[in-house]
Amino acid sequence: MTTKTETLATFASELKFEDIPSEIVERTKDCIIDTIAACTFGSELPWSQMMIKHALTTSGSGNVSIFGPEGYKVQPAMAALANGLLSHSFELDSLRMPSAGMHAGASIVPCAFGMGQEMAASGKDVITAFTAGIEVLTRIAQSSNHSSEDIGFHNPGINGGFGGGMAAGYLMGHSPEQMTNTLGIAGSLCSGLLEFAMSGTGGMVKRLHLGRAAESGILAATLAREGFTGPNTVLEGKFGWMNVFCRGALEEKLTEELGRRWDAERIVFKRFSCHITSHTPVQGILDMQAEYGFSGDDVAKILLEGDKKCGTHHDIPEPADVMLGQYSNNFCIALALFKDPRDPRNFSQESIEDPKIREVCRNVEIRELPEADKFEYALGSRLTVTLKDGRTLKHDAPSFKGLPIDPLDRASLWEKFSRLCYRLGEKEAKRLFDQLCNLDDIKDISKLDVTGKV
């Protein structure tokens, strides 16, 4: 009897570009564009520089780009490790809504684009590889029944390797059996704990989880190509992924609407450099300031009512560093009162230590929104702002621009891309952006310059 693991592997192996709807192709290109922008900005950050140094020292020269203006090229697994971390290095990478606890851009694009460079693949092949990865990854992630982070695992770290492995395996030309082994191997490479959020220390490690996920995808696919095997029940077996990393998992989700529902349409793009739970309250603060004209100095206290996770995982009134600040709903709301949250450079240690921002941060109360008041978008939020003059202002923030219901168009995507790729210079950033918009016309992506060096 065919296992569900084998069913997913066969689907990924046999997918063709012609099977993919045109709107999904465009959405995939958007995700690749967005991820490369996040990597390029992230490449200058201290923790990213540590990883790049490790990749250069460990790997030696190769054909696969570490995204950024420096133009480094290394071996595929080290490039995936670096680019996965760079993608997630500043909370700028894409995710999915409704949430499934996955980051397709950070875990799949480094594998699809990187192995595409290694294999001199076409743009169409890279798009197909990404689609194979996201269709498998999203179903595995959904099967968790949103339970993994309640246990203490960081979802993208424990599921991302499956998607990356499918993308890399597709470009290597894997058979269904080899794809099954790729999944079987990837299951033993899952990693990522949430203790950084509870401890209040060591926040850099969160960024590593996506790097390890992407590296695991390349490693699993490469070993499978050489004949290395893994269990064909790695997902649904007694000691498989769903029964070890999850509680109350939903096995039927693994193959639900496979080949009929295309998941790229559910990708969410961020405009603010913070955890996704902060996006509706940050959007709400901007909207309230525009409507009522108050400043951060006018605010006495704020009540945020939102998703359960806002309180259980993201109520951090005294963040010690930038990473924890980006993970803190309290800090992100406070920052948006004083600085433009669309500029990632404002999420800085200087802002963490700003006494005005810290004062507001301490005066943000977070509660779960009553069930009867919840919005269609699960992370919608309600803000109650009390001003020092005694006024109380209420505002509902049910969504933000970047969701599937209000997606970024190419003009908005270019605005983000140009902001993040400022080190390339506007001319080179526009050249790269335009080429990526036409990725499906490129015959050999190894010839596409992604660094700004010409």
C-alpha cells in the first residue's frame, strides 16, 4: 500500500511547469523576489556576517550565490545554510495565511534557486521546483494541527527541510523513490527550539533555524541521489514526524486537495520587520495616528487584544536585544509610535534602548481577543489607546497589506525590494528586480547576476 509520504514524493517528482496555473507562477516569482530582497538586506547584519564567514571557511568556492552585493559563491549546502539564515535574519521573509507555521520563502527559495544555479536550470524549472516544495511543505505543516509550538518547537525549523528537499530533489531529477528517501532523511534533520523566547537570551538562534532547514533540504536530496535511504512512513508512522513533533495531528491533511489547491496563493508578504503577530497592531497604530494625530509622547497606555499567541509567546515588555524586540508585540507597537516601522533599520539596538519607546513598551497590556469578537483573519487585533489627556481611542485592525486578501502588487513589491536592496544601488536593484519578474523566460539561471556586480 502506498504511504502518504510516498504520495507526496511522487507528486513532487512528477510535477510539470505546464501543470501550474499562471497566477501561481506569478505568485511564486513574487516570493522569490521577496526572499532575495530579504537576504540582500540581511547579509549586512552581524549574525549574518558570522554565518557567511562560516560558509566561506567551511565550503570553499562553488557555483551557488550567497545573496548580497559581495558576490560570494560556495557549495550548495553551505549556500542554503547561509541564505536560509539571511532570509529570516530580520523578520522580513514571507509566510502563509491561514497560518501553518511555515516559511516557504526562507526554507525553499535557497534550495530551489541555489540548486538551480548548481544545475544550470531554467527559470521554469526553478519555479516548478519551488511549487513542488511548497505543495508538500504546506500539507506537512498543516497536519501538525498547530500543536508543535505549544510543545516548544519552532515550526519552520522542524518542517522547512521537507519543502527544501523536494525543491532540490526536483532539480536533481529525482525519481519518486529518491524523493521518498529525501523526505525520510529530512525527517531526521528537523530541529529548532523556542527557548530563546522564554529565556530572553540567545535570540540569534531563531535565525539559524531557517538556515538549518534549507541546508537539511539540500543534504537530504543529495544523500538520496547517492542511494541513502529513509523511512517511507517518516510523516505518518508511529515514530514519524506527526507523532513525535505534534499532538493531535491530522493525517488527512497530508494529501488534502493535492494537485487541486495551489498554496502559493496563500503566501503573505511582510512590510514590517517583526513577527507576524505584530503586523495588524502596527498597521493599526499607523492608521490611528493618521486619523487622530497623536504622537508617541501623548500615549499613557495601550491594550492589545489579539490572537492567543500574542500573549503566550509575544508578550515581552522588556526585550533585551533586537531579535527579542522583533518578537515582542509590546516593542513593535511602541516603536511604531515613534519611528517608521516600514524601514527595517529602525528595528535597532538604539530603538531598543530608547527611553521613550521602552516606557510605552512597559505600558502595553496584551489579552486574548474574546472568541465572539475574533476577525476572519486569525491575527486581526483590537487596540485601545489611552492618551495622557484622558481620551480613550479604540480601533479594529482586522488585516494588513500583504495578506492574500490585500496582496502586494508589483509596485508595492518593488518599493520593498528597492528599500532592502539599497546597497546594490537603484540601477542594479531595478535590473535584478525586472529580471526576476521574468524568471520564467530565463534559460539558465546560473548566468543571472544576483549580486549587483556586473
